[in-house]
Amino acid sequence: MDRKASVAGRETAALSRVQGAIGTPAVVKAARGLSLFGEHSAGWFALGVVGAVVDKRRRRDWLVASVGVVAAHAASIAVKRVVRRPRPDDPSVEILAGTPSKLSFPSSHATSTTAAAVLYSGLTGRSLVPVLVPPMLVSRLVLGVHYPTDVLAGSALGALIGGLVRRKLARR
């Protein structure tokens, strides 16, 4: 077995183990809710718009942050189209949610969630990353729609883009 097949096999086994260990009906329901909220970064964008409405003094910053979240999502789509890694497809992994494409790497949900957590942390003064990011990443595994490296790469991309936009906001 070549190295690539070996890695894919380990990732598939990890997905199967995650689903077996924590894939209870309640967890799957919560994961589906997170999936719906994060679809196309819409929920995170909407939260940024709410921030702009509520925090009038920093309205522009909230709007820039919201656009940053959408930009992170768009970047993940661009990377997906270059990498073209197919989503998990193995009898040991149950696919528990629909997806807008058959491409897996990186996870757009992980990208936009991490970007939102980084950007909105800067605006709220609270560290949102440990509260928001792990549940979204795990949800993508529970639903069987991403490999572990998909969510890790997506989160890294979101952190990079969120950090760059946040730095730009801090210089203002």
C-alpha cells in the first residue's frame, strides 16, 4: 500500500471511530444544526451584521470582519477546486448530511468558523476560538463529510485569513 492510500485509510478509520464513539442521535442533531448554521458562512456573516447593528461605534469594523468571514469561505472554495479531494466514501463511514459539492479539502465550515472566531474575538474582547471552533470541526467528522486533515487545514486557512483581517482592523 502506498503512503497516500495508507493516510486515507487511517483518516477513514478515524472518522469511523469518531462516529462510533460520539455519534449519538443528540450529537448528530447538534452537528446538523451547526452544519446548517455554517453553510456558505451564512450564519457567521449574519452574526457579524448583527454586531454592526448593535455596536454602532464599530459598525465598519464589524462589516469588514463579516466580509473577511465570507472571503475566508471563498478562499476555501478556491483551494477545494485546485486540490479536488473527494469527500469520504467508505462503507465504514455513515454520511449524515448533504453537501453542496463532492470536494472535501479543506473544510469550508472549518475555514469560515475559525475566521469568524478570530475576527469576532477581536471585536468582542472575548476569546471565541476555543468555544466555536472545536464543535464545528468535530461536527464535520461526526457527519462523515470530511476527513480530519480537511477540518485541520480549513481551520488553519481560516485562522490565517482571520488573523490578516484582524491585524488590518487593529491598525485602524
